[in-house]
Amino acid sequence: MTLELNKEWFDKRIHQDEEYEVGAGCPGLEAIQQTSECGQAEREDEEFAETFAFGTLIRFLRRDRRLKIEQLAANARVEVAELVKIELDPNYVPQPRSVHQLAAYFDLPQRALLKLSNVTMVHSTQLRDAAYRFAANASQISELSREERAAMTEFVEFLGSQDS
């Protein structure tokens, strides 16, 4: 007996199970086919907003705790190079392990963070809208402003509500 597991079979199964998250470290077969590295896949604008918000959230949380990237890397057990990509490259899709480590370190809901980082294929318009609102309040200053802190707090609370 030979199993015929091709892209069409997987796509059909994924769409039948809409309430389950699907992911294995890359945002889908198309992304793998478009690029040799999972983290450099070109994505749509909606996914860009989510990964931009993910990187900004990690940067804000790090800055809020007054940590250097090297300190966060050591504390969260994530490679420095990957943290730099997460914070600065909105097209970068992080490794699932790194997302789990960051979620654990910052005490954030893992499922919501996996969705936000585009490690999984599940997208929600509520998450995307929250990501847009959060990203719109982001800036590049060294200390978090009152508005940035409020935006970060609101976004973290929203992520917490998505994990149930």
C-alpha cells in the first residue's frame, strides 16, 4: 500500500479542520517553495503587520525590562542573531522554539504568540486588527513613552484573551 500525501491532500485536511492550528516552523508549503530559508519567505501585507507587531512587542518588552539583546537572549535561551532578526526584520518568521522560549520568559500566551509570529497558519481578523493598532503606536525611542506602554499593555491583554 502506498500513501499519496501531496500538497493538495494537506490543503484539503487543513481546511477541514479550521479550528486547529497548523504549523511546523514555516508559514506553509508555498513559503518553502519560494525561498530556501523559512525565515525569509515573502508574505502578504496582513502577515507583515502581524510579524511587525510580534517583533515590536518583543522589543518593547525587552526595553521595558531594560535588557540588552544579549541579556534577553541568555535569559530566554534564544540565539542573539535570531532576536535581532525578530526585533528588526518584519519579514522574518522565527523558529517555533524561540517563540515558545520568549512566551515563557515574558509570561505570554504561547498559542497567541505563535499566531502573531506567523509560525502557524491560523489567522484571525481580530488578531490582525490588534496587531495594526499596536504597530501604529510603535516608535523607535529608547524609553517607552506612556502611549507605547499603554499600547503594549492593551496588546498583551488582548493576546491573553486569545489563548482560551
